[in-house]
Amino acid sequence: MTVPMAGTDPVAGKGALAERIVGAWRLVSYSATHGDVTRYPMGTDATGLLVYADGIVSVNLMVSGRPRPRRGTMRDLDDASAGVLARGYMAYAGSYRVDEDAGIIHHNFELCLDPALIGAPAPRHARLIDGQLELSAPPVLIKGVERTARLLWRRCDAGAP
């Protein structure tokens, strides 16, 4: 096994972005910035998985350590209790396409925990840096504040947690 030198991208030069992103990725960090202020919408220890395969993208993010219902599953809870648990989770899936020249991956929300996002444009600026995939979204208005999200992913190793 060849170990890449520090500061190098082990997938650099191995083809187009569309080819290099295929596979499974584990969340390293998820942050949102507004000016000089950086926040962590799901905490500094958020967890997540991103999969690109056969033209389909699947994204799951969650707050680490979400409490479990005392008995049963979320379906057994009343709406208010289930809503609190759902706030700590984000998931969507759908097709995607890559604009190689712009370095943008366009996610198409076909399924989403938040139905308001289904069909909404979801471009992600993409960069491969030191074997990690950085995705950033254009600024969005959240509770009256414009924020830019940045998610950093590392490729999943077979069998690794």
C-alpha cells in the first residue's frame, strides 16, 4: 500500500471530478459561517455519511448522541416529541450531476426529511483536498442570517466505523 505524502491528494490526476467522488464518504466536519463567525449546526461532533453511486447521491447527517425514545421508535412518539428528535437529523437522496468546469456538484433532492427542499436547487462547490472532499453550499438565509455551509468528508475505508 502506498501512503500519500502529507499535503498531497491521493486521487488528484485520476480523472474527472465525477469519477473521483464515486463511493462512500464519512463526515469530518459540518460548519456554517456568517462573516467571521463559525457555527456548528449539528455540534462539533456531528456524524454523517455521503454516498455517490450510479448517478445517485444519498446524504445522512445527525447530531451525535441523540437521545433514544424511552420505548419503541420515533413512530411511537407524539408529534412534538418526534419533532425534537427529527431536528437533530437531516437526510436526502436523489440524482446528481457534475459541472466539471465549475467544480460544482448539483444534488437533486428527490427524497428529503424536509419536504420544503424537494425539488429546490442544491449546488455544491466541490474540492478534493488531501484525499478529503469539501462541499460548500451557496449562502442561505437561516433565521434572518445569511450563512454558508461547509462540509468536509473523508473517504470511508472498507470495514472502518
